[in-house]
Amino acid sequence: MLELVQTSGLRPLVIKGKTVLPIVQGGMGVGISAHRLAGSVAALGGMGTISSIDLRHHHPDLLATTRGLRNSPEARGIVDAANREALHREIYAARQLSQGRGLLAVNVMRAVSEYVHYIEQSLQSGIDALVVGAGLPLDLPDLAQDHPEVALIPILSDARGIQLIVKKWERKKRLPDAIVVEHPKYAGGHLGASRVSDIDNERFNFDQVIPQTLEFFRAAGLEGQIPLIAAGGIRTHGDIQRLQALGADGVQLGTPFAVTQECDAHPNFKKVLAEAKTEDLVSFTSVAGLPARAVITPWLKNYLKFEEKLKSVARQKPRCTLLFDCLTQCGLRDGKRDWGQFCIDTQLVAALRGDIKKGLFFSGSGALPFGNQIRTVRELLERLLGGALPVGVQ
């Protein structure tokens, strides 16, 4: 599909010496972007991303080994082992689909307790790139020091955070191989701002972050060495042109890929996102205390109705009913008064299974490329690149 880039008016994206489409499929958990979606994107020359979190839900045999366990240290170890095996299987299956084309990445949230295990498993399983957000991955160069061939890509939202990561990593003799610049006002999921009220802060605007970062690169003697990938609210070929003109090398999209036929979630999940309108989206405080954006569903509407009451009875002792600590800090488990008071894993798994009444459906903002239609990854990439390929051309 790189042939289409040549006539699109866009520049290809080069990461770790490999040329790919200037379009990255963002990681979406739990299980929304697994091997089928990531492998399909890579097969067409883009960068496909597997979300590492709790992938056992795609594997009935692994899920069976964790069912009915009591809450104990041993049980947590069993769940972790199941999720590591699931991640390995997903990477292998995505590799089979991609057939060596494009790039395959794993997205790991810095804020999850099994962060190190997911990083280790991804490296052992031969992933091309690691994309890390939901916290500053200051230790990522250390964790990947024996794998110089793997691209390391942090997700950040402002120029200050980018400068901090680059300076800290330079001391470890490694630079980011690319940086995802995510705008918290337009992206879905967990957002890179400290509070919901901060998402409108101008310091996150692409027309500030990208030029400021490029100026920092020039001053630091790093010009042209670290590609910037803009993320959040990108929906059209024109959006990509505008961001490349601003200095971005590529873009990352989540929700448009979530409503493709190849997305690994239940059809009901795709239906909810495809049919959601702007007025159906709401920003709220997640269990980790950070802003999040989601579609108002029966569960979320009911939760928000009783949120203040739930926060008023938050307790300073464990309340988690799961067998593992999915986040290093959690409003429900840790009794944090101002954080979300619900189990995010439970709600995201419900969404993966298409449970409209109980699921939590994260969504970015902006009209989707095909409206409420569910189309293929190939059609989406063609739309974003501004044309269609001749029959038989890949």
C-alpha cells in the first residue's frame, strides 16, 4: 500500500529504518486491538498495535485456568502467567497475518502493575516496537537494553514531558525511536492530563506541542532523529496533511480502527462506537485519577449518577474483587476519594464481549471516516490516504 502514499501528498513514516504508512493503529484494551486487527494493519504496510492488557479473554483455555481462583498471591501469579501466554500467542498470530510487512507493536500502560512482565514478554516474543503511555516510562531503555533492534515509543502530551523523557533517556544512551504526541481533548481512553479540567489547556494543542518539540530537537542536535506521531481526533486525509505540514511524521488513530471488520471486539462493541454522536461522549475521572472519555451507556450513565455518593464512602483499604492488581493505583481498590469508584477491568471486559448494558466503551472525538458503517481496514487506510489502490496491489 506504500504505492498509494506516493500519490497521496503524504510522506511515509520511517521508524527504526523501516518505511511504513504514516498511519499507526493505536492500542486499545481490554482485547479490542489484538492479533487480528494489528496483523491486518501491518499486512497493509502500517503499524498495527496489540494492547497487552488482560488478553486471556481471547483464549478460552487460559480463561478456564483462572476461573474460580481465590484471591491470593498464588492466584495472581496464575493470572499473570495466563496473560503472558496470551500475549505471546497474539504476537505470534499477528506475525502470521502480517507476513513480515509493516510493523507490529505492543502497547503497555506504565500504570499497570504487571508492566515489567508485559514488556519482558513482548521482547521475548519478538515484537518490533513497544509503545508505552499512561505514565512516564523512564525505565524503558533499561528494560529493553538487550534488545536494541526493538523500537521504543513513549506516548506523551506536551513539550515539557517530551523534553523530560528525551533528556532522561539520553543519559541511558538511548533515544526514543518515535514519540506519540496525544492530545487529551480528542483522544479516547485514558488521557494525558492531570485532571478533566485540564484537557482544554492550550499546551496540548498540536500547533504548540509539535513546533516546540521540533525547536527543542534542533537546539539539542537531534533534528530529524525522532519521528513525531500525532494522536487524537484525526479522521481524514486532510487532517494528516495538516499535521505533516506542521511537522509531524505520522498519525495514530484508535476509534476508526475499532469500528473495522477486523477489530477483535464483539460486533456490538463496534456498533456502539459507530453510532455514538458527539453528545453521547463524556469526559470523567478514571479509576487511576486521570481523565477518560467514553460513550454514555446505561452503565456509565448510572455510575455518573451515583458517583459522588460512591466517592463519599471510599475507604482506605482494599475493595478489589479481582485476582490481580490491574493498576498500580486504583480509586476503588485503594479508597481514593477523588478517583473513579469502579472496576475498570470488569467494565472493559463487558465492552469487549459486546455487553451494551454493562460495558465501558472508550471513544475519541470527531466524525468517523465512514459514518456509522463498519468497513475493512483496507478501506479505512485507502480513505485516509486519499484514494483507492488498483485491484491486486498491496
